[in-house]
Amino acid sequence: MMRKTILSAIVIFTLLSSVIYAETITVDGNAFLRNRSDHNSIKVVFERIAPSSLSDTTSTNMSGYFSIEIETGIYNVTYSKEDFYGKSVESSLYSNTIFDDFTLSTMLEVPYNFKTIQSSPVCI
């Protein structure tokens, strides 16, 4: 019984230590809307996949700039805005980071990396 109590105390202490001492970093960057001058409200979602799950969101200002303080870890980062193609990237974030600029294309535009596939009609 005494062993279980000591083991439980160690587990609780370890969990509390990791929560209390979680290191936070600043991540910032720019996201733009192609052919637009107002880049406001592009949603940037940070979903941590390691060491444990965690999610946080920020949005760009009118000039396209965003900044967020998050705990360290490996994240899936998703940029999105209604009527625009979104983009997701995986990033290891263990120190203050400035992301490369990213531009979202409208769904009416063909994205720069889109490849045209042509096919012949099938006769039955």
C-alpha cells in the first residue's frame, strides 16, 4: 500500500512539473491573400502532435502579420480563409521562430503548383 502511495505521488509530481515548467516560445510570420491589399483574418491554427496534443489559433492583421505564444513541440500549422486554398505544414517549434511568408490563392485561381491532367474521352 505504501508503495502505491509513493508511486502515485511521483506520477502526480511529474505531471505537475511538466505543466508548470512548460516552455513557451513566440512564433510569428506573414500570410497574404493573392491579389488583395487587405490580408486581415487569415486563420493560423497550431495543433501540437508531440509531445502531447494541444491546439491554439491566431489570425493575421490587415498587413498579414501574425504572432502567437505557444508551448514547444511538433505542430501541424494550417493557414485558412474562406474562398481561398488552405495550406498545412508540419514544423518542429522549440525556439522562437519566424515563418517564411505564405500566400493563399483564391479558389477561382489555379494554384502555382497545380498540374493540368488531360484525359481522352472513353468510348463504350
